[in-house]
Amino acid sequence: MPPTDASTDAGAGPGPLPGEAADDTLDLELPDELVALFDADSPAPHTPAADAPGPGDLDPADPGPAHPGPGEGDGPAAEARAGTGTGAGPLPVPGAAPPPGLARPPGAVPPPALAAATTSASPAEPEPGPAHGPAPVPGGGSVAGWPGGPRPDLPAAVPHLPAPVPHRPAAAPDLLDSPRDWAPAATPFGSFDLVPVRLDRDLALLAQWMNDPAVAAFWELAGPDSVTAAHLRDQLDGDGRSVPCLGVLDGTPMSYWEIYRADLDPLARHYPARPHDTGVHLLIGAVADRGRGVGTTLLRAVADLILDNRPRCPRVIAEPDLRNTPSVSAFLGAGFRFHAEVDLPDKRAALMVRDRALRNLL
């Protein structure tokens, strides 16, 4: 192979001076094929016109690509970097005919190795990733000055951030363990259920009961519907320490109940209250259900519902008017015991207690 140093190329070094004998040379007879290769690699005779670069010629001032390092000059990848396509011989001049012996007849298919080398010489598509540009802007569009993606000083992948949760006030504590969720109680008179009151549905019926003289004597809520509505709204709009309920027997509303936290009620000032003491108020609305033991049965059923659904409750408390003898008698029959007489702001009451520890004895 010819040497790579330009000073030793054939025809590039100085010739002998006139009158001087040429150096002795060793005559070698080379095969014609090898001589032809040397002739193809030999530069054309130097002429002044050749100094000016023509179309497609390389600029003499351009030093050209650096020599590849070890391991970089072999294979199609090296040929692609050099831009030669085949990795052999000088770059062809655009428009020039191919060297003799390399021309293919029209319609001929190139050999597989040559086709693969030519394909590998095609400009490679840049691989996606941070080295060729950042990822698209989340939500579409582009950042000013950075078409098609965010700035490279930002991470390529931004972790997903959850949407902000609107502030909600903390739910009020359930002071009575959700009476609306208590299961119905089975009684000798049928299935009994406590249903929290709704003003739009229940006001007319409750106001009718409050205007019954037998009820009004002790509840003192007789008058227009607005009187009963105000009494109910104080509880419905409160913090849940008192829950007004309809007593529904076999699907028919027939009584009114108030389940309340006695230890949080003004009543607690008048007796030695314990935490989670739970009180009851009631009235029997339907005249047909009075005086035949329905009230006593339902009082026991409701006290059991409270003790079953409120495990922290030690006692069920009631304070009927001391003058209301039928009511006091019903409490005694339902397992309550008389605790004391107490003077309340609006009445003198009999304090009635049903203890959890004695529920199966009384």
C-alpha cells in the first residue's frame, strides 16, 4: 500500500539535478493488476490551474477530518461518520463517471453488502431524548424561545402533581352515633324505627300533635306551625347534641322522640351527670296508641337501642313532669328507676335513670 506521507508520494519529491546520476534503483516487475491500482492512486501531474478549487473540490485550506482512533475505522458506522458510503477510495466528484470496473449496467441490483453499506451511510435519524432536546411542554404549546418543548434547564420528565384539594371545614363530631343508622327494633306491636325529622315532610303532622290538649299541657308548643318549626330548627341547625325523630311503628308515624346528650344539656347542672349520659323525650301522637302499654314497650325498645348503639353511654336519662303520672309510670315499667326530684326552670321533674349495668334486671 502506498505510504501516507505526502513527501514520499510518486512524483511529489525533487528529481536529480542536471549532470547528476540517478540513484540506483531496484527493478521489480509487478503484476499488471497491482500496477493498475498504483496508477489509480497516483495524483495527476501538477499544473498551476489545478491550484484553484473547482466545483465539488475540497478546499486546500481545510485540513479535513482527523484520522480515526483505534477501533473507530472499521465497519459501516465508521463509514457513515466519514460520509464515504463504502469506506474505500477518495470521495467521488459529483457528476463524474464511476471508476472503470465499478459501473453497474442499467437495472442491475447492487450486491447485498454494497446495498447495506449505502444504507448505513444515510444520515441517521437523531435518537429522541435529552441529548436532542427536551420533552414537549405539558399541556401542549411551547415555551417562548423553545419551540416544541420546555427549556433544557428543566427536568425532561416532570412528576405528576395532584390537583389541589379545595379546603373543606372539618366535619362536626357525631355526638350521638348516628341514630339514623340504627336498625329497627322488634316489639310485640310491630317493627319500630327512629327516623330523623325533616321539616318539609313532617312539620304539619308534628304541629298537629303539639296542638293536642293532652300534649300541649306538658310540651307547651301549641300554636301555629311556626312555633313547632322553631323548636325543631334549634335542634336541626345545632351541633348534633339533640336529634328529633319520628317514631314509626310498622311503617306508620305515631310518636315523636328527642334523643339528646344529657351530659351536654342544661339538665347536667341539676344532677351528677356522667360522660355520654343520653336522654330521651317523647310523646305519643296517635290517641289510639295511648293507655294500652304501647308507650311502655317503646320506651324499653328505645333505651335498648341507645345502649346497643352507643357503647360509651353508661345510662339513659329522662325527666318527665312530676305531675304527669302516666308518663312516670311508663318509665318505671320500661326498666327505669326513680332517682330524684329535680327543680328545672320550667317544671318540677322526676329524674328517671336506666343503668346499663341493670338493663337485664329491671
